[in-house]
Amino acid sequence: MQNKKVSFHYLDVKFFFKNRETVKQFILELFKREGKKVDTVNYIFCTDEYLIDLNMEYLNHDTYTDIITFFYSENDQPVLSDIYISIERVKENAVQFQTSIKNELLRVLFHGALHLCGYKDKKAEEEKLMREKEEYYLKLFNAKH
């Protein structure tokens, strides 16, 4: 059964992404475990250049980033969002953090979902909790798949 609530789109990049449907189903499980209902979450894979343009236009940040999450839902409505991910940044981060591209991509996918569940990462204690949640869901995903 194909998941219609979580979608993957490829703007200006092409890359092989194994087990997409399994990952989408797990992302829905993450939302369920965090007590969130989902309308639609679009993950949009793009280049660094595309993402830095979004970062400057919408957030006034002139820096590269691996992910930007746009949250459109009102209050307690089901999650409606677009999440942009730079594949170039994910690959660089995998090298920097000495992990596989697959693992880093999963971490970033879960990071975006966790933002939509209300987790933040601007302050040190928020970032610590975010990292703990990312690790929890990475381990859970890897144990199941």
C-alpha cells in the first residue's frame, strides 16, 4: 500500500534512495509515537544552491543548511508541511560526522519530522533533546529494518 501522507520529491537532484516506502511508513510511525496526526508532509530533495536561496528569501540566513522545514498547520490541526533537504549537504555531513549517507539522510528526515512535532534546536538543551530523539528513531528504524 502506497503512503499518500508522506511524499518524496526531487527538484534539481537525482539520487538512488532505497526502501522509500518503508522510510515513509516509519516517518508516519514517528508522528504517531509523538502524538501527531498527519495531513501531508512533502520532503523535497534539492541542491545546496536551491536551499540557500530559500534560506535567504524566507529566513534571511545567508548560510548553507541541510534542511528547512515549512510548517503550515494551524494549532492542533494535522501536520501539513514542506521539508526541503540538500542532498549535497547530507553527503558532506555524512563524511564530516563519519557516518553513512543513508544514516545521515535518515537522521535529517527524522529531524524535520521532529521539528513538526514541536522539538526545537536553537538552545543547547533543545539541541541535546533533538539529538537524543534523532538517535532514538535511528536506532528504532535500524532495529526494525
